Amino acid sequence: MEFSLPHTIAALPSWLAILLTAGVPVLLALGLGHAMHQIFTPQEFAANAQIGAVKYGFVVEVYAVIAALALVGGWDIYQSARETVRQETSNLYMLALAVDSFAGPELSAVREEMRASIRLYAGAVVTHDWPAMQASHPSSGSEAAFQRLARAFLDVEGRSDGSHSVKENAVAWVANVAQARIERLSLMSRTLSGLIWVLVLTVSVATISFQWFFGGGHVALHYTMGAVIALIVGAVLLVALKLAFPFVGDQALLTPRPYLALMEVN
């Protein structure tokens, strides 16, 4: 079973996701600090300071590697998703521009069908594919609309050398749309492994917790540093989550706005 907690957090409203990823680590840090200071004396903390600092440095290095893995993996997912959407919509736009190249009164019905198929396909992506991508569920809701789009441009015959040339380009554009569509639909199931998220959360908790096994100086300063470390950990988690799930959330990194624009083709 896929580890669904990261997707659930990424899908929360932005203010709630920020509150969760910032508040929980801070509360954890302060709660652990209070518990540790109730169990051990300042003298015991001071005696463990040197060896504790060395061990904590090792934990921090491990956390840095794991955090980098999550951030780089999330960034790769986001970049792939953004490029896929750009490729699909740009080729759809080129198809829309090519419609008038099929000139002549005898092709007026063909031109209208081309424009209608673009609008229908863009609408199917918005109404069927996008909600499924947000929920990380498979979707074939735009399949019929895409087949209509393909038939509208592949079945038409050019009546001039110019329209023949446009027809060849249109075939390539339709193929590019098909490739980008497949990649876009597969991206919703491509995310960081649940084991990686478990590892990220485990090391994050270890980083927040281990700092309290040694100490020295003013207690308030130690609490302040603990809260700052917890905020940094929470910020890293939030950024990694938003990058790894670019389609979800009320302020998702990627929105269907380009497809909404294509729904206005006329």
C-alpha cells in the first residue's frame, strides 16, 4: 500500500499545510526539550555535550543527504510535469493556429470540427483528467476527446501544396500531443517512493529529537535553537511535498490555466 500521508498533506489548503509542517515539528521539539529537562539535570547535559555534539553532527549530515534526495527528487517531478504540460498545450495551440490553413468554403465544416475538437479536448483535460491527477488516480476521461481531435486533423485531405505541408506538420503536432498526454497521465503515479518519505520523516524526527541529548548555556537559548531547527526541518518537508505533488492543493504549483485558455479557441 502506498504511503498516502505525504499526498494528504500536500492536498491540504496552503495555510493548513504550512501550519502543520511548521507547528508539529516545533511542538515536537519543545515537548521533547521539556521532557528531557525534567529527566536530566544541567550537569548531566553538560557532561554529555562533547560526545553528544559529535553524534548530532553525524545525524545532521545524514539528514542533509536525505533532505537533498527528497528535494532533488521532488524538483525533478515538478520539472517533468511542467515541461509535459507546456509541450501538450503548445502543440494544441499550433494546431489551433493551423486550422485556417485548410482554406476554402468546402472545408468550412472541417475547420469548425477542428476547433470544436480542440475545445472539447481541453475541456476534457480540465473536467476529467485534472481532478484525477489531483487525487493520484488513473483517468481515461479525455480518451474519447483525444480520438476526436486526432481524427479531425488526421483524416482531412489538403487541397493545395500549402495545406499538404500544414497537414504534415499537424500530424507531428498531434503525435506530440499524444506523447505529452501519456506522460502527463503517468506523472500522477510517479512520485517519491513511500519508503523514501518514511525515511525522510524518520530522519527529520531524529534530527529534532537528538539535539536535546546534550546541552549547555541558557535553557531559553537552547529552546530557541531547537524551535529554529524544527522550523527548518518543517520548511524542507513542505517544499519537498509541494514539488513532489505539483498538481494537488488549493494553490498547486501547476494549474489547468493553459487548457482553460484553449477552451476559448474560435
